[in-house]
Amino acid sequence: MGKRVKAADLVKEYIFSLDLIRKNEEARKCLCEYLEGTLNTESLDFMDAVDQLVIEFRKLPESKVVQFKSKLIEVITTYVEQGAPREINISSRDRTELINISANMDAYGLDLVVKQFINVRNITNEEMSKDVMPRFIRSPIWFSLVNTKKHEWLDTVGVLKKAMEMQYSDADFQGNYVEDSDIEFMRYLSQDSYDWKLSGWDKNQKIMAFQSDDIKKFFPNVSWVKEGCFVNKYVGILHYPFDFVEHYMLHAKYVSDFDANILRERTVQYLSYEDLKKKYPWKDMKQGRSVCVMIYDLKFPLMANRVYCVNSTAMYDPVTDESITMSKPCYHEELNQYNLKKTPPFTDFQIYSIKKLDDNRTMYYQMHVANLGSKLGNKLSDMVVFTRGKQLSANIDKFMKEREGKPIPENDLKDGLMRPLIDHKEYLKQQKHEDQQQLTAGL
């Protein structure tokens, strides 16, 4: 029993990565034993095969093109075709699309074919990470392996939580900036780990709600992260295209249409990357990333209405087709118009992501480190978190259905959520153009 407790303690110290586990011989063997008899073992090998194809494609000489095409077809016949010897479990749409594009690779071009392989690989990895990993890292077989290892080995299959900790203080939530480290820290916290417990899930709404008390320990010197604070996250899937979901969910002006708690929002200041570097030259912020300072008016059942202020920023990852927005609590002069002594405080450190799964499905997650200004018991807190997640998912789906099939409107440059995302995409576009110019000049 003592060994099991030790293993449990070690597991709780780490965030584990499916990609890293796949690449470690012992960890992979353990995962395969856990998955014995399921199609997921084929999925692991399929992802390995695609990773190897990508490595070869990056350095592919003209003399090896025919041989490379044969390898692509071999992966299709081994893993993708219906009835294949090691058929992977993917949607019929993804299967048909990958088979068709591979059968016509001369017409589509190898770039597009390989990108489609990567898309299916990413979808497979994402689904395994969400479905398999949370159960695997809690399994006796994983505990048994971990119990025989030291931190040096665990560092090869995961990330030590303490290595990611940040020493936040109240001062970090006063200025109007968001650092790169803020985004990485919140992305790290939002990953599945032993800290999260499932508050509830609804198959019909395709939503899972999680809560954590342990994560509050990462903010020991922040006054608003105390007993009244709770940490939760929602993970769900929307059956709508990425561009469609991105436009409607990442414009602040639409939020009150599907979130009944939001009364209104307004942008009180816009700070470009150049503005931020002039104002905070010692801070670590990536080029192309701007900040909009926003104030939200909220209402809560049986509680007084309240207001809160955040720095809103965003980034886009073209490799994974993921858009991320972050709202970091802050202070702004506009708050002086409110009598905050009479208004119950509200604070919310939030990260929000939407990610393309395929042409018709988009995954979203959001995580909140929030203080409502009042303490909720554990059972009530669980109920509130799950009920809110379920209602929010239903409202979003209803909102999307009402707009499905209609042209997507132009993005609003004045919108506090969308503006930083537009800025970052424009920066990436400019960088790509400059890289192409340098490549052309080099030739």
C-alpha cells in the first residue's frame, strides 16, 4: 500500500503528454498493455507512421518522390481503408476524405496530401488525449510503472508541475498587459491532470465540466484567490466549421446572446504591440500580440449585479488550427465610476480555445480561475459548474443553429476579443510573406 501512495504522489506532481509517452519505450509499452484489445493500439502506430512521413517529407529529394508516394499508400491500406489489417477508429468523413485525396495525389499535390495526413493524426491524438489519457494516468498499471521510476525518467514523459509554477502577486493583476508566460501558464493549468475532478458530463450536449481545488495552490500570494475562489473548465465539441465557430464565439459582442450572465461588454482601451513595448519595455511579449482592456457587466442568480475588468489578448496557431484568447484581471481608470465597495467583487482569470478537429467539427475549452465574491460549498459548487456548462453548451448550439447556412459577417476591428486575434493573424501573415521573400532572394 505504501508503494501505491508514493506512485500516486508522483503522478500528481506531473502533467503527462500522450506524445511523450508514445516516444518512450517503457511508457508506450505500458499504455499498449492498458489498451490491449482496443483499436487505440493501432491509433498509436498510425500516429508514429504519420510522424515519420512528415520527417521524410521535410527533406524529400526529387529522386525519392515515387518511393514516398508508395509509403503514403501503404499507410492508407494498413490503417485507413475500411477493413484494413490495422484499421483505426476515425469518422467516415475523415476516412473518405483521406482516401480520396491520396488516390489523386498528383492532382492535389504532396503538400496538401501530407497536410491531410497530419489533420487526421492530430484528430486521433486529440481524441485519445481527451478520452484515454485521463483514465490511463489513474490506472494501477501506470501507477505500478511510475512507482519504479525516478524524476529523471518522469521528466521524459511529462512536465513537472513545479517547473511551470509562477509566483503571482496582486501587482501582476494591476497593469494592462499579458505576458507570454501568462499564456503558457494558463495553457498548462488547463491540461488534464490529477488536479481536475469531473463535475459532470452530458453526452447530448457533448460537454464535460471539471473542477479543482488544488490549482488554487498555484496562487499563494494573490489575495482574490482564496476561499471564495473556484477553478473550473469546460471541454466540448461543436458540429460546426472552425471559421464559423471562431467568428461567433470569439467576438465579444455576441457573448451576451448565448451567455445569460453577461449583461454587456465594452472596450475601454486598445494597446498595440508597439504601445505595450513602450509602456512595459521590461515585459516578455511576442510581436504581433495586442491587448484590449475590457469591462464586463454581469448578473448572477440571487446575487447583486457586478462588474469586472480584464486585459484581453489572443493568438492563432496555424499548425494546429487553434485560436486562443485570454482574459487576465486588471485595473483601469474606468472602474472609478463604479462604487466597488457596494458591488460584490468578481475576478476571472480565463483562457479560451477553439481548435479545428475536421471540416465540420470544432473543439472548444475554457478554464476559469474565478472569485464570485461569495463562498460556495463543494456540492453546490459542483452543481453550479456543471449546470452552467450544460446550459452554456445548449445556448451556444442554439445560437449557432440560428446562423447556420448564412454568410459569415466581416470581423469587427473594434471588438475587444476579436481585435487582438486579427492583429496576431496579420502579424503571422506578414512574417510568412517576409520569409518567402528571403527564400526567393536566397535562390
